[in-house]
Amino acid sequence: MTAKLYYYNATGRANQIRLALAAAGISFENVNATYPPSAEQRKEWTDIGMNTTTNVPMLVLADGTVFTQSTAVVRAVARMGDGGLMPTDNKELYMVDKILADCEDLRTLAYSSFVAFGAPQSKADDYINSGFAKHVGNLERQLGDNDFFLGSTFSIIDISVYDVITNKGTDIIPGDCLKDFPKIKALVKKVEEQPKIATYLASDQCTAIPKFSPALLGK
């Protein structure tokens, strides 16, 4: 029995978890629902995850252990498998917490800017023209001249940054939204070149999941 990841048939908040599972060498099955979910679907998730608010993305391991809340799940996965994705040094652990929080700030801003989710076009335009760049600039500053956020060591930080930069940036913003951020652009390429990530990105399991599109930002 493999692990099961419950979410919608979309990249969304489950994407960094999928990438982390791949990098950790943990096989998993996507259990995708349509959006919006039915009352019956919500009840099924609640029965499994036991949260009374939200349960997806939700990871269920082969032994039945259940993980919910996307950033908690991705941290848990980083401690599993053979990927060595989570450091043990306290300063580096702080960097994990700090930069994953930075990524979550950018995700939150992106979702609140989606015209398809009810945002006004003006908010989407602000995200395209300045909001995204402000957050990427902050990430580029912290990356500095390093190959990865923890120096020469590939970690869960790089996976989360890769996810938010692509899923909430290059996949949906017209043009080259990383033209002013060469270090982050280089990081994206380095993450894609990690052997297990590269294998996953080329797999049917990955390509079958629709990416976010520019239509989310209107126009």
C-alpha cells in the first residue's frame, strides 16, 4: 500500500507536498476530488482527517497515519524518506520555518488576487505588476549567492520556493516575471535538475494534473 494524498485535480496547495514526496523517495497516489467538493466528499475527508474546518491537502501514509494542514504536511514529509530534506541545525531549522512562512505569504497574496476566485481586476493587476516581484525580491535577497537556501545543500526550502515561484508566478503571469531575479531563476532550474524531482516532473503522475493558468488573473 502506498501513501495517499487527498486534494483536488489541481496543483494548488498540494503541489509542494507532491514535490517533497517525490524528492524524499516516497511513492504516493493522488486521490483527487472535483472542486467545489460535495457535502459527501467533505464528510469523507472529515471522517479521515478529523479536522472540523479543512482536511485537504491530506496525506495518509501506508500505516494509516494522517497528516493535515499543507505546511505541516510538507514539513513532516521533509523528515521522512531518504531525501535529507530537513536540516538538524537550529539556525537552519529557523531558516526552514522563516522561508516557508515567506512562501505562504506569497501564496496567500496570490489566492487573494485571483479574479477567478472573486478578486477585482485591479488587485490582480497589482499582483502582476508589483506584488509578486516584491515577494520574489525578498526571497532573492535571502538566497544571496548560494546555490540553495542552505548553501550547497538542497532542502525543503528550495522545494517550497520552487513551487510558489512556478505555481503562483511563471505559470500564470504573462512574460518573463523572473527577468529581474536571476538568482531565483537559476534556483528554479537547479530544483528541476534534481534527479528525483526531474523524474517526477516528467511522469504521467505529474503531467496529468492541470497547472494553474493565466486565466486566474483575469483579462
